[in-house]
Amino acid sequence: MSKSNRVRCISAAAFSSVLMAFGSIALADEQIVSISPSAPAFGESDTSIVLSIDYATNPANEGATGLGVKIFYDNTLLSADDLALNEALGGQPQIAGISADTNDDDNDPTTNEKIIVAWLQKNTTGLSPEPIPWPETDHTDGVKLYDLTFGRKDADFSGKTTINFRLDTAAGFDAKADSVEVIFKDDETAPEITLSETSVTIEAVGANYFGRQLYGIFRFCSHDHRNRQ
């Protein structure tokens, strides 16, 4: 075989290997963690919020050997007050508790504390135990891992802070978990609403949203049909 043919053969083999590598990356299963509501916020008078930490897989309803979830946050603004596990998940849950983020594991200098929770699959009893894939419940449409209650540390703060995730996935899975911003709202005045047969008037006077004064009067008029907002 000539040198040029050998080069072409090697190049083709290398290209095929690259394609296979990209294909395996694209087809990798995922363990997905998210927060509900997706845009959490403290109202002016709210002292706490409850976040649902949710789990899914891609493809859907895939069993795994377990999962570790680390949540990072700023403890000058948020306090982790309560954590309620979903017992229907089964497995062997482990709550490592709260610890300082001394090594900046999420690469975010604005966070300084983390909560660690993990699950391991369990085996059946007997001489030849077989592992039970985790979670032990259907999660085709996703499932709650736990409810996390955050308290508001600084009643005077308005703005936002970030919650980050880091996942320790089971073998054969990639991690997917997006950071979420928590909003702290300030001095909101509830709208004043008046109704009549032909008009709807909505007045918001002196609403302060992150330091900006917003004033507005919106009128919607109708003659032969109902008003819609």
C-alpha cells in the first residue's frame, strides 16, 4: 500500500473515531435537577420561600445507582431552614447537612455555603441480592427530590442572589442542572382595580421595583364584548 493510501486510510479511521466519540457524547443519558418555581422570589413581607428540588432523566424514567446533589447559596441572604425528603424515592438517602464552601466548588465567589444530599440504590435481602434501581418510583414526568425552605436573612435587601448546583452522577450519566436567581422584591403597592360595564381601570401608584418608581394608569374600553386583560 502506498504511503498516500496509508495516510488516507488512517485519516478515515481517525475521522470515524471522532464521529463515534461525538455520537456517544450526544447520546449520553442525563440526570437532570431543577427548581420549582423556576423564578423564585421573596415578596416585600415574605420571610421564607419553599423550593421544590425536582429530578428527571433523559431518556425518561431511567433507573440509576444513585445521585448526589450539592446546592450552593449566599448565607448572608439565605438561611437553609428546613429540608423535607420525598420518601417515595426509596434507596438509601444521605443528608450530609450544611457546610462552608471553602474551596469555591461551584466557581462562584458570591456563594459561601452548600447543602449536600445523596441517594444510593439498595439491594434486596437474601443470599444473592439484586440491586434495585433508584428512584424506586416512576419518574417519567419528573419527581420531587425534596422541599427546601430558605429563610430571608436580610429584611432590607432588595435585588437578587444565585443558587448553583453541582451533581455527582451515577455511572453512564451526564449532569444537567442550571443555576437559578432568587429575587428579593421591595415595597410593592398592590394595584387598585375598579370595574364597570364599559371599562377597566388599573392603577399602580408608587410601586417601587428594585429602586425604580413606576407609575401607571391603564384603561381598557369595550362596547359590545367583555373586557379582557
